[in-house]
Amino acid sequence: MRPPLVPAALERHAFRGTEAVRAGTLTANQLRGRAWRRLYPDVYLHRDVPVTHLVRVRAATLLLPASVVTGRSAAAVWGVDLAAAEDDVEVTVPPGTHQRRVPGLVVRRAVVPDQHRWRRLGLPVTTAGATAVRLASMLPPVEAVVAVDRMIATGATDLAEVRAIAAAGRGRGCARARTACARADGLAESPPETRVRLLLEDSSLPRSVAQHTITVGGFFVARVDFAWPERKVALEYDGSWHAEPGQFAKDRRRLNRLREAGWVVVFVTAEDLRRPGALVDRVARALGAR
């Protein structure tokens, strides 16, 4: 009896074609049919499965079972979306491994220490801390700090661990990684908050306090993204989540509480980040007025 055209076991995940034929799940002719797309040599996926970066990561580990997922691809495994679906998958294999070039794959040859290895979602991947440091070594300065903060936000690592791994690193990119990890604070709740913080730090403005909790008489008023407590000036990044149903009314009540407590709030949007000079001037005016 011929196996079914689309076996249930192969409907959702990538697989090695030779193994499917050897097991009798598919025939060689069926494998060449339009039901399947080839992601990498001998690695196939059903045509109806959306090809995300994580799907391609799984396929890459089938092709290279001795590899460890690293870089942006490791970030995807940890739930941090720094790679688009079409971006090359990065994996690291042991030194001396001979592997021909494969389109869509970046294969690094390096030793990944045991303490920096983990398994997540069934995939061999660098730990969250080691992933953060790798990202810090390869991304542009601001985006490197953003990536480190995002990795810390997963809860799988913390600032102390990331800085310790960066401090112990040697070789290419290690100095950049240490700089980025030193600038990360692990407090940002979104990438724009990290970018705002770095912009403030690089300006001539007085140093702000991130994620500052405001209380009056021992009672909680609000937690703000950035604050200058001695002047009662706060800065808030106004992201898209503020458009959620019911959020507008909550924001207004919160703003009223802050004003009643004597605080001035400067709101920042994505558009403001494209005009950093004007934003810094606006904050400076707010601080000067207090």
C-alpha cells in the first residue's frame, strides 16, 4: 500500500527527506511533489505551513544536528523577534567541522562552552545570557543595548549574569559587548524605552531615574518610565498599547493623579525619536520650568 500523500506526522514540522523515504512515510516521487517545499538540502516542509524564522531554525538543526543555535536566531528561540522570516539562520558548530555553504544559513565555527548551552522548545540554543552577549557583540551600538534589555526582559537572564559573561569574553567583538552590556539596565519594558534612555543619557540633560515609583504620603500614585524626582518631572513613552480599549480612560485618571501630586509629564512618541534634538529641548524646557 502506498503511504498517504500528506502523512499527518509531517504536516506541521520540517523533516529530513531521506529519513521519511527510508521509514516508508513518503515515497521519493511523493517527496518531489508540490505538497512539499525544500528549506535546505534534504530538509522539507509542508507547503501550507507558514515559514517563520523559528521554523527555519528548526530545519537548520535537522540539517546540522551537532550545531547550537546562536545570535539573532537564538533570540527567536527565546521569544525575542530580532530576525525576519527570510533572514539567514545562525548556528555554531565545533571547530574543524566541515560544512559546505548553504544558502540561508550562517555557520560559525567556535566552541560553545557547556555552561552557555541550553535546550528550549526542543532546540539546542545558547543560554539567554550568552545570547544577549553575542547580540551585544554584533549589533550597532544602540540596537545592541536594546537587544540586551530585551533578553533580560524575558526573565531567563539578568543584568549581573550578562555583564559577567561579557567580562569573561575574549576575541572579536568582546569590547563592543562589554560596552553594550554596561549601558543596558534591564529595566526597559519595550525597545523604545531603551532608545529613549540612551538618548537622554547621551544628552546634556540631568540624569533621570528609570522606572521610578511615585508615592504621596506612602500611597502609590504611579510608576513612570523616567523621572527627575527632585523637579517632579516625568517622561513617558506613549506606545501603541495606549490605544487598547479602555486604556485612554485609565491613562487620563493616571495623568490626573500625577498632576494632583504636583508632577509634570512629558510624553514621547515614535515620531519624537526621529527628531531627538527637539525632544531633548522639550525635556530641558520642562526641567527648567521647575
